[in-house]
Amino acid sequence: MKKRYLYLLLLPGVLFLTVFMIVPILLTIGSTLFAENTITFDRYITFFQDRYFIDILLTTLRVSIFTTLICIFLGFPAAYFVSKLRPRQKAILLLLTIFPLLTSPVVRSFSWMIIIGKNGVLNKVLLGMGLISEPLDILYTPTAVAIGLIHLFLPLIIVTLVGVMENIEHDLLEAAESLGASRLSVFLKIVVPLCVPGLMIGSILVFVGSFTAYTTPALLGGQQRVISTFLYQNAMTLNDWEVASVIATIMMVVTIVIIVLMNLSAKKLNPRG
């Protein structure tokens, strides 16, 4: 009986999510599938037949995957280093890691515009050192968008991995080394598999955030469209809600597919969970 009453505590949250999230999502998907009381996929067929739409989707996927991989490459060793520190040092570094999340993405994007613009700090330094003969064209490209997204989401994967690495028993690592395993073998065969759950969670957060981000791509990408800015353009500028609904549905489907693939990969990397 007590458990039955405890389930009632979920009711307010479930009702809120149903009314303000699940119902709007179903209505959005439904509006793309029904036309004149019949089910049709014409809108999706039109979307995937247009090369411009496909290029935007592929660009978004490339930027999101690249951002996720770079965040893993940079975040894993940083998290491993932080997890080995004393509690006081660890707290200070985690605070410094989280601090950028408190800054508005608009401010961070404008900062990168100052750094990587044609007349920005980076080009002035490289020109002054004689490493380049003309300014690098980085701003308003997918590379600029990826740089901004890495800066935005790198703290997420670091914090996630630190939480997982803290729970790895130090005795387990010492036991492996005492049996003749090198430090590299211990890291690859023990630390990495045990970090897979946290790595997948962090990767999902970074990918989904990169795939759906709007502010950073809009400021650093310029005319370089990604799927979020394309959605905004159709909904708010062109007032074409049918195409906007199709784009939103495709974004949800792609996100779900990527999450499922990541979970399957996690199970293969760490079969014991």
C-alpha cells in the first residue's frame, strides 16, 4: 500500500510532462503525417529529395559528431587527472570547469568572433609571427561552429567522467599492476571499460546539445546553415510551419537513433554494464 501511495508522488510531474511535452510532440509529428484525413509521407519525401536540405542535415551531423569526438579526446584525460587529485584540489578544478557554463552562450560566441575573425586575435598573432601570409578564414564556417560547441559542452563530459572515475576502486588498479599489467594496459583494459557508462552519458549530452544548439551556430556560422537555424528560419522568418514541423520531427528521430546506437555500442564495450 505504501508503494502505491508513493507512486502518486509521480503524478504531478507526469501530468506536467504529458501536457507540456508529450502532447505537443505528438501534435507536431501528427501534423507532418496527416493531410486531408489520410496518412502521407509526401512532406518527408520532398525533404529528402532536396539536396539543400540534405546538405544542411549532413553538415549538422558532421559538426555534432566532430564536436563529440573532440570533447571525448580532450575531456577523458582531463577528467582522469582531476579524479586523481585530493578533494580540495578536485573541488577547485571542478569549480573552474563548471564556471564557463555560467556564462551566456551569446557572450562566449562573441568572444570567439573576436578571437577567430579575420581581424581577430588569432590571425594577428599568426601574421605577426610570420606563420601565415594571409588571415585564416575560420569565422562563419563549420569549423567555427565546432569550436564554439566544444567550448560550450566540454565541461559536461569532464564532470560526467569525473563522477564515474571517482568510483573506480584504487585497489583494483593496484591489483592489476601487481599481476604484471603495465599502466597503459591498466588504463585501457580496466579504467576505460569501467568509464563506458559515464562516457556514453557524456557523449549523448554533447551530441544532443550540439545537434540542437541554436545560439552558437547562428552567431559563429553566419550564412552556414545547420538544422536548428534552418528550423528557426522556416518557423519564424518564412512562417512555414509545415516544413518546420518536418525538420523538428527529423531532429527528434535522428537524436533517438543516435542515442540507441550509442547505447548498443556501450553494451558491446562493456557487456557487464
